[in-house]
Amino acid sequence: MGLLSILVYILSSLFIGVLAIGLSLNLVDLSILVSYLEKSLLAYAYPRFIIFLIGILIILLLLRFLQQLFVSSKKEKAVTLQTSQGVISITLSAIEEMIKKILEGKEEISGVKSKIISTRREINVTVRVTLNSQVNLPRFIENIQGELKEKLRGMLGEEKDLKLKVEVRKIVFPSKKEEPNLEEREVPFRKY
């Protein structure tokens, strides 16, 4: 949404809010406000024309906002690649699923969430992981980044700049209590 439409929404919301508060607390008399509008603004053609243009501008900005709202919700974000055979479109959710499958196969990782932002020139990938065990974090994260970058480069090609960020959100330590082995335990009175 553009700066102009944000400014119009903020100013109109502020004006309507202050007017509603003033009316409810009897700080603003509605009859005085109406008589002022009749005498100064609506008595001449030029101020009425400006009010008409402001109203048209607000309606157009509202329609543009609604159009952007519906178009962006229907259109799924995708990375488009140009090849000699034609155009390839890969949805961001497909790339996120691939990242999740690659990383969930590692025993050190218990949870993966990824977020991808694609622009015309670059692809920003943020991967949030939860680790199961203590590992050498710099080396482990460097290995993950290298593997992911290699797989993503193989899938997306070299056209766009790829920025990969891995965040370790949580490290889950194994519990110190050992679970009793269920096969060693016998159910009482089983042989009777």
C-alpha cells in the first residue's frame, strides 16, 4: 500500500475518532459544526469542488487497497526462472517443504521452520531449527548452510542471489532419567 493511501487512512481515522470522542463528551456541538460547514465551505463552489475531489480520492484509494488485498491473497508467491525451453515457476511453499525434508532427516535436528522472501534480484531464506543434542554449533550450522545452498542452487540456478540465514531457536537436552526397558519388565501374573 502506498504512502499516500496510508496517510489518508491515518488522517481520516484520526479525524473521525476525535470527532466521535468530542461528540460523546459534548465537547463538539453538532449544530455549530453543521452551521460552520454550511457558511464557510458549502456556500461557495470552489470549496465544494475540493471536498468532492477529496471524496473521489478517498474512494479510489479504498478501491485500490481492496484490489491489492484480493489479488495478493489469490496469487501464491513463486520464484520464476527463465530457461531456453520456457518459464519455470516454483512456489515458495515447495521450496520450504524441500528445506524441511532435507533438515528433518538429520538426527541432530528435531524441528524446522523456514521463511522465504523472493524479490526480483535475490532470494532470502531464513531457517529456524531446534537441535536435539549438543554439537559444535559453528561447524554444524556451516555444514547445514553449505548443504542447503548447494541443493537450492541446484534447484533454482544461478540467476538470483541467494542469502541463507540459519537460526537456532532452541537446544533440547536429553533427559537424565533413563526410561525402563519395556521388554525387560514383565506383567505380574502373566503366566497364570
